[in-house]
Amino acid sequence: MSQIAFSVRMDSRLKEEFSAMCEAFGMPVSTAINLFAKAVVREQRIPFEIRADMPNDDTRRVFELAEAGKELNGPFSSMEELRKSLDA
């Protein structure tokens, strides 16, 4: 099997922490990256959940408006009322 090299852009602090974790596991960074790539190919998915812990700026703004009782729509008594509101 031939091997190639490629580079990955990463924050320097993350690289330091990742390298330290790999060292604690007793493996070089390249082995950890290869393990990840093999898991992705084998499972045909990212082998862990990816989620945002914090809402983004748009979502945060909507939460703030809702808590303040501003720019609210509804309640709706029918789907037709909801559709009209969405189309407005």
C-alpha cells in the first residue's frame, strides 16, 4: 500500500492538545488521524455526534426577541392561517 502525506490546518493550541492526547494514548498523531479515516470509511459516517453546544447569533437573537415578546406570530387556529403568516 502506498502512502501519501497531506497537511491539515488546525489552531496551534488544538494541535498541542491533540498531540498531547495522542502521546498519552501511546500513538503518533498520524496513527490517530488514520484511525479516524478508517472509521469513517468503515462506518460510512462520522463516527461521533457533531453538534453545536451554543446557539449561533441568529438563533440567540430569535430567543431574545421571543423572551421579550417581540416579533411573535400565532397562535394559529389552522394550517391555512400558519401558511398565510409564513408567506407574509
